[in-house]
Amino acid sequence: MDSDLEGMSHEQLVAEIIKLRQGIRSHRDSSGHELCWHHPALWALLPERTDPQPVVPEWPQFMRGCIRYRQSLDEQLPNALRTVNPYDK
């Protein structure tokens, strides 16, 4: 799966690492409503060209998952800043 790395020069490998780190940082630095979105740009950093289509839960199950995710943020990050900014996209 990662055989593409074997033929890369040191410089190409460093460039690949930098690209991947930038993608991870971009995802890591997501905040607010951005946390809830589908992130195909992150997956596009992988060399395999697939277009995986997610299985999307029906609304009631989806909303329960959103609530559980938000609760997990309270548990894991109890001192994180909070915002009342509305979703505006």
C-alpha cells in the first residue's frame, strides 16, 4: 500500500512528511462548527485514489451521535473555551 515511498528520494520524503503534517495540523486546528464536517481534503493526502462514500446515519441516530460527540468534548476537554457563535455558512 505504501510502496510509493520506496522510490522517493530523501527530499521527496521530506516534502511528503511536510504535506502530511500540514494536513494533520489543519484538521487538528479545526474548531467550532468545523469539528462536525466531512474531511475529504485530509483523506486526499493519501496516495490511493478512492472516493469512499460514507454511510450516513438517519437523522435520529445522527443527532444522537452529535450529542454524544459534544458530551465527549465536555468529558475530555472540560476547560476548553466555549462559544455561542451560530453556524453561519
